Amino acid sequence: MSQISLADLNAASKADFVAALANVVEYSPWIAEQLAAKRPFAGINELHAALMAAIQSAEPDVQLALIRAHPDLADKTQRAAGLTAESTDEQNSAGLDRLSEAEYAAFERANGAYRDKFGFPYIVCVRRHTRDSVLRDFETRLLNIAKTETRRAIEEIGRISALRLDQLVMADDRLKVHGRLSTHVLDNHIGKPAPGVPIELVELASLGESRIIARAVTNADGRTDQPLIGGRPLPIGRYELRFRVAQYYAERNVPLSDPPFLDEIPLRFAISEPESHYHVPLLVTPWSYSTYRGS
Amino acid sequence: MSQISLADLNAASKADFVAALANVVEYSPWIAEQLAAKRPFAGINELHAALMAAIQSAEPDVQLALIRAHPDLADKTQRAAGLTAESTDEQNSAGLDRLSEAEYAAFERANGAYRDKFGFPYIVCVRRHTRDSVLRDFETRLLNIAKTETRRAIEEIGRISALRLDQLVMADDRLKVHGRLSTHVLDNHIGKPAPGVPIELVELASLGESRIIARAVTNADGRTDQPLIGGRPLPIGRYELRFRVAQYYAERNVPLSDPPFLDEIPLRFAISEPESHYHVPLLVTPWSYSTYRGS
Amino acid sequence: MSQISLADLNAASKADFVAALANVVEYSPWIAEQLAAKRPFAGINELHAALMAAIQSAEPDVQLALIRAHPDLADKTQRAAGLTAESTDEQNSAGLDRLSEAEYAAFERANGAYRDKFGFPYIVCVRRHTRDSVLRDFETRLLNIAKTETRRAIEEIGRISALRLDQLVMADDRLKVHGRLSTHVLDNHIGKPAPGVPIELVELASLGESRIIARAVTNADGRTDQPLIGGRPLPIGRYELRFRVAQYYAERNVPLSDPPFLDEIPLRFAISEPESHYHVPLLVTPWSYSTYRGS
Amino acid sequence: MSQISLADLNAASKADFVAALANVVEYSPWIAEQLAAKRPFAGINELHAALMAAIQSAEPDVQLALIRAHPDLADKTQRAAGLTAESTDEQNSAGLDRLSEAEYAAFERANGAYRDKFGFPYIVCVRRHTRDSVLRDFETRLLNIAKTETRRAIEEIGRISALRLDQLVMADDRLKVHGRLSTHVLDNHIGKPAPGVPIELVELASLGESRIIARAVTNADGRTDQPLIGGRPLPIGRYELRFRVAQYYAERNVPLSDPPFLDEIPLRFAISEPESHYHVPLLVTPWSYSTYRGS
């Protein structure tokens, strides 16, 4: 997606402005038309706030039409018929394009039950979720009343549009839509950062396969050169970080038992705040370790 | 197996003494006959030391016959034909009666290769091992020369006989043949032991299925009423202790994130010293934990 | 003080019973007289409960007389004139016989203010206190109303009498009047308990000198042969445990920086529950350490 | 001291160059004269390396004169007579201007003994030391032979001149002459950085008074806005960081015992590498804490 500056958006003709923002909210050009009249925007946060105000002050039937303009999650027929490019990318980010038949079936049942109860599709900002957490969210939200779900759907449209704006528009300020997951290995045996420790990050799944989503090796400062997840929301879900510490110590000729008391150390934790920084360090000796949610 | 006191053994007729010790070493009554003449024994450690001395001072061909009197590990034909009750129990303790076809095949290959190279069966004190560590031990020992393996075989016969003596003979002293695995959950959030934490102990397997080998719930002192493994050697191998801490904190109304940052905490470690005490505690808050090899 | 069995107390003549318990409550034989009629007691807890019931059901003027039968704390004139042996021992236990002139003056002021306000002496079970915590307790209780202080005085008389009974009477059950302070040094550098670590326990004082109240060296299990404090209440107050870890590591030829990053490690903590078990361990490497309130 | 750029030094007349560097090495303009001919220097590290080469290749009697041009440490008579401004600042940095009479006496004895043995003054880069570590260094170096001490004196002159060059000359590169001491308070009770924790850094002294050398309060990220020591070498010595954690928890209404189990936590450690980064964090709950040498 090519980017456009906020200055250019502020200066554009109404038609160009509406065209540029066409896909920020699915099939709903009336929002961009309202925003055009509110220009200039001092920043991207102001632009997004105006967008939310436009939706929240719309008549109920207009809001409902907006919600209904969204596709079902992980729906095969709709995918075959074609989603917007944005929807496709987003659904793929959570692995919704790689579901097993059983998982498709689970999503289909959930979609059907939701539509039956509320009369509109279940909307969620999938970039903030793993497959596991989407299914949990489905279950929770199915218990709500319609009024609550209308509000929730608009909230999620707000999150989806914020992420799309963040990708589309360059401005001096940034929307707070990204999180960061980092780690650090401290070798308490020698009182120094541990370089060269192989690390895997696994997304744990209740249904279907857990999968490795990042691999890294610690650098001279015991950290990874890049965050394990960065530049995007942290998907809500359960994870496991695995550190190959026996290999690290063996390479440094530290005497270990056979088999080594600690070999691959798993740190299992969950992410619940997609826009936060999670620092999950490992303090380690051949005989002990600790971890904590750091900053 | 019914027990007999060392005093009774010391006082028994030679025939009764030899009969009582018949199965301490497989099909080798000559050892008990020699021991009968060395009576009285001041303790069970002295008895076992005499047994080892008898074997170690035997002529090479007698030692070889002793080694050859042992069955192959996990051999289906021999099991069908009948092992001594002691051998059967011991092999079952390591799960050798629950092998998959693939695992049987692996053991058969290893047995064959070992017999081909050394001309006698591979002997190991299986109560000190998991399936994983037996296969690793096989691989390592296949690389030895025959002389080393004769010595190793006698060592293992010594360990097997020590465990059988420990079960058979009551004395004032004890052989050092048992280990102990214990844990302790300390709740650093309130500065007290954590009661009511569900714990599972899993034996990890490279080949075949990992399996839960103990379940417990912590008592008022944050410990388990019984050691997780006790009263027997700790099988060499890799393990995982799992503590359900989110459940523990939720029951105490401690505010947690959703999903909780820490839910089921896995501590993965290996045992390499079957006759030692391994204490693997968990110090925990909803946001941090640590462990170490304790005592 | 020579001990007497509960059985003998139950069987004694009334006169002997009263004589035996004469000093359990200061100058108040009427209590023992009442208790004599309630015999036999099934245990020492039942005996002490009866004693408390006798005091609590006495008329207000009798209670007041009982309270007034107690000496002032740390009062020089009364000490010169002679306290009961029990009072003298108890006051000395908290170091009240080693006060500086300034401290005597502080106690005298506090005693005077308390007597002026309430018309009776300040009573506290000094075996449960350090000098620091007695002075803090004085300050807090001076703010109470008279009714509260009458109740508090009786509570403290109850604690004093429980400790005196515990020393005097042998029974099958025990009063819960003792605490225990213990430690444990775990060397995470080698995954074993740390033997031979010199330890000091210091009672910290705001007013006057801090003083070393126990010294020990860790044994093969990383513990001390005796608890640091045991067989008596843990005096409420602030403490520091000091562990000479650089010496320990140097003796084991572990490479250290010069000067060593960690040399003498101080763990500073407070005791607030005199009848509890405080376990304050040290988990240590040459580059890290941790502690926690354990059990 | 006003600064000068390396470019200007490279372009200056020889006389101006020598004048500019006059005080980099005490009373020894011949060094600057030699350096003038080696211009241009690509960076400040190259300049300092050339300076060291000039000294190291000088004749022994010239080196000796250079060493003798330095003042005694903490010498009252010389201070009264006037040191270079640089020497005065440096000696004051280690608190050598605030010595008690007893400490002056100790330094005088050490100076005298050193001069008697070697025939030249003891030289040390005092900015890298505390009073304690200077006295320890004195004792160690007094045991050396003269040849070793000549080498050590030149090393120290190298460190002194590096620090003076660092202050005097602006260049694109930097000499590695500074260290950094930082901390971080992580509240494991809530899984977040701890803001608002009052911290003191104390330099511990064996002889004379320990003194508070920095105070700070943690910011929203649990860190201090400025490093506790930064922009200069970390003086070799023993330190204590003190964290007022009971105050922190009380302000957040976390239930604490009375007195609180942990109130002011002291972390005692030593610095041995003045040009390194020492990170000494505190991971804390009301009932536990840990620290480690971090990065």
C-alpha cells in the first residue's frame, strides 16, 4: 500500500481525499466525506478521533449498515468471492487462511450462531488476536445483548481503521496501535549478558498446531537485534519462549550434569494487551532461573 | 515379595540362606553359596559389599556366564517365554512393557547390535532409567571396548542386586539406593506457602509419548504430602513439573490479566543422579517466578 | 526454675497448687486459688484458658489491682528495690538492663506519661519485643482510651503468664508461645547448598547501638545447626542477616572481581509475629542473589 | 575548562598546540612538542595513543623526571603551595580534600613509605578511585619492585591524561574513559516498573564516614532520570544502594505487616571496573527481592 502524507490529505480535493481513505472503513465512503469537511487535521490522532466521532454520532440504521458491510471471519465462500485487500491481509495475519477443516467448521458455527442472534456479522480486529483468542472472544461476545455488541462492533471497527490509517498516512504523530515483545538473557553464573543463546517463540494453540513464529540468537548484550514481535499489535494469546541454555553453557565449557539439569528452558506466558511492551527476560545459571514481566 | 531379617539370614542353614537369596542375582546360586560362608554380616551394606567382592574376584569365564544369565531388555520372545519375576517388575518400571511397535524395534536393533559386538546381553539397572535414557545409554555403551563393557555389566548387576537386597532384607542400616524428588510452592505475592496448587509431573520422551507420572496438590505448607518420586531410584531422564498458578490466584481473588500472564508454569529439568535428592521449588507471583536445584 | 508436671499440679493440695503458680501472675494468688477448684486440667492450654477466664470475669476493681501489681518497665528505682525474679529475667531479655542514660530517660518519660494518663503502669510482654518495638508500642498505646488499655494490659498479662507457664509446667501439649528464625544458603553457581558460610544476625536499633545477637556457620546442608532464634518468642523488631559470601567463594577458587562484586550480603527485614516461623534464605551466585520470606 | 576541537588542534601553530595541551601531563611540555610533529590526528584515540607512545619510548631518566613532576596525594603542604588546577580537581573528586586528621596521617605515612622505597611519588588516577580503594592500592603497590612501579606510574599517567584530554578536546570519536551505574525497580507484585521509590547511593568507607553520594526517585519506568553515576569513571570501591520499598507499597495501599517485613532494602556491591556499565536492579514484592549484575 503506498503511503500519503497528512499534509497532502489536508490539501487534497474532496474527491481525492475520499478516494485516499476509501478502504479505511469497509465500503463506507460517507465517513470520509464527512471527514473532508473537518479538515485540516493537526495530527493522525485527531483524524482518527474525528472518524470515530462520525461513526458514533451516526443514526442507528447507518451504524448497522456500516457493521453489515463487513465480511464474516474465516468464511470460505466470501473469501472465494473476494474480500477487500485489507480484510484479506488482516485475516491472514491471524492464520485464518491456514485453518484445518475442523477449525473452519468451528468458525462457521460461531459465525452462524452470532449472525442468528444479532443479525449482523461478528467484527473483530484480527491483527490483535491469535486463532485461540478469536474463538474465546466469539464465545464471550455471544453471551452479550445486541446493544452491547453494536457498541463492541464499533469499537473493533475503530481499531481496524486505526491500524489501516497507521499504514496509510504519514504524520508527525503516531497512533498507539503497536506493541513490542522483547527478551534478554542474563547469565548470573558469570554476571554478564549471555550472547549466542538460540531462542524460539512459539504461539500455543488449544485447537490445532502450536507453531514457531520467531527464531533469534542473542547478541553481545544478551538481547535480540530485533524485538521478537514489533511494529504491529501483539496478538492476544498464549506463548512459549524457549532458550537453549545447555548448548550455551556447553560452548563455554561450564561443567554440566549429564543430562544437563537445565537444557531447553520454556517460559510460558500470555499477552493480553496488544499495544503494550512485554519484556520477558531470563536470568539463568546452569542450576537456576527466573523470569518476570519487565519493562 | 516377603521380607526376611538380616538376623534370620545370618542364623539360617546354608540351604535356606541360598534359597532366600536365589533371585538377588539372576540364575547364579554360586554367589549366595560363597556368601553363606562369610556370615555373619553386620549390616546390609556389608552383605552387598561381600556379594560384589565375590563377583569381582570370580574367574573371567564365570563372570561371563553370570552376565549371559541375564535376559535381553524389552525382548518380546523372552518375555513370552518367561523372565524371573524380578526382571519383569524391573523392566515394567521403566515402561518397557508399554512400548510401541517402533520402540520395540529400536530396542531390538540395539540389543542385536550389542550382542553382535560383545557376545553377551546389554545389562542395565532399568529402575534407574527412563526409556529415553536407556536408549541413550545403549548408544554410548555400544562405543566401548569389550573389557569396559564387562566392567560396566558387573557394575549394573551390582546396582540391580542392591535394589533387590533392599526390597528383600530388613536390617538396621540401609543401602543408598533411593532418591527423592520434591517441590515447594512459595507465594511471594503474600509471603506465604501456596496451598492448593495442582501439580503434574511429566516424564518427557523423545521417542514415543510423554506421560504424566505423578499428580499432587500442595498442602498448607506449599509442599506435597508425599515426595513426587520417593522410595526408589529417580529414573535418569528429562521431566517437566507443571503448576496451575492462575487457578490458585483466581481462587484467592488476586486480580489477573485476561488471559492471565502466567497460567500453567512448566519447569523442565533433567535428573542425572538417581540416588540423590532433587528439590525443585517454585517461587511465584502472578507476574514472575523462579526455580533452582535446591536441597 | 524447676519444673513441675501437670499431673502433679492436678494432684497437689490446694496450698501446694497455689504456691507452685504463685509467680505466674504478679502478686495475685487469688487467680491460682480459683484455678485450684477447676482441676483437673486436661492440658496446659486448658489451664491457661482457665487462667484467662478468671481474669476476664473478675470485677473491674480486681482487674485494676492486678494491673497495678505490675512494675514499671525499665524503672531504676523499682529494679533497685527488687522485682520478682520473673520480671527481672523478662526485662533483661529485651536488653532493658543495658540501657544508656538517654534510653532510661526515654523509658522514664514514657512510663510517666502513661501512668499520668491511665493511672496504672504500662504492661507489655517484653519477651516478644526489642527495645525499639517497646518504645514504638508505648507511643501507639498512649493514644488509646483507658478502656482499650485495660483490655490490652490483660492481653499482655495473658502472654506473660503463658510464657511463665510454658517454662514452669510440663504437659503433653504445648502452648503456642515460641517462634523460630532460620536461614538457608543455596549456591546457585553450583546448584548445591553452601557450607561454611559465616553468618551474623544483628538486631537493628533506632535509638542506641545495633548489636550482633547470633553468629553461625552454615553446615553441609547450607543451614545452621540451630535456628538463629528458637525456643522463645521472636522479638518484634528490625534485623539484618549478614552472609560473608566472597570468603565462601574465594575458598572454593571461584574467580571473583577485585574487590568482589558481592562480599558481605546484608538481608534486612522485620519480625512482626513473635510466634511464627520466619525462614529467610539466601540464593546466591557471585553476581546475583535473592531472598524471600519462606517457610 | 574551555574546550578545543581536534580540527583546531590539528591546524594550530606548534606553539598554540603545545600551549593547549600544557596541562594534559603535569609540567612536561616536551610531550606536546613531540606530538605536534605527528599531526594531523584522525581522532582523539589516535592522539592519546601517540601521547602514550611518546612517554613509553622516552629514555628512563626522562620518564623518571616525568613521574617526579607529579605531586603527592593528599599532601597538605603541597596543596597549600599550590597544585595544578587539574590535580586539585582530581584529588577533590575522591574526597581527598575532606579527609579527617587520621586519614591525612594515613596518607602521609603511605606517601612517605612509597617515596622512601621508590624515590618518586605514588601516582594514581584518583578519579577512578574512592578513598578506600586508594589506600588499598597503596598497600598493594608498596609490595612491588621499582621496575613494576615505574610501569604502573606510566599507566596511571596515561589514565590521567586520557581523562584530561576527554575534557579538553572535542572530536568525532570518544575515549573510553567513562562508566555508568544505573538501577531499575521492578514491582513483581503488580508486574510493572515501580515509580516513586526513593533511592540513596552510599559510598562505604572502612576508614572514616560512609557518605551518601546520590539521591534519586524512580520515574514512571522504574528507572532514574539520570544514571546514579555517569559521564565519569566509576570510582573503584564498595557501595550500598538503599530503596525505601515499604514507603512505596504503603502509598499504594498494599497490605504490609507492622513493622513491614521489608522496609529499606540495602543492596551492597563493589565496583572494580571504572569504565564499565554496572546495572544493579531490584526486583521486589513486599515479601521477596532479588538483584544481579545486569547490563
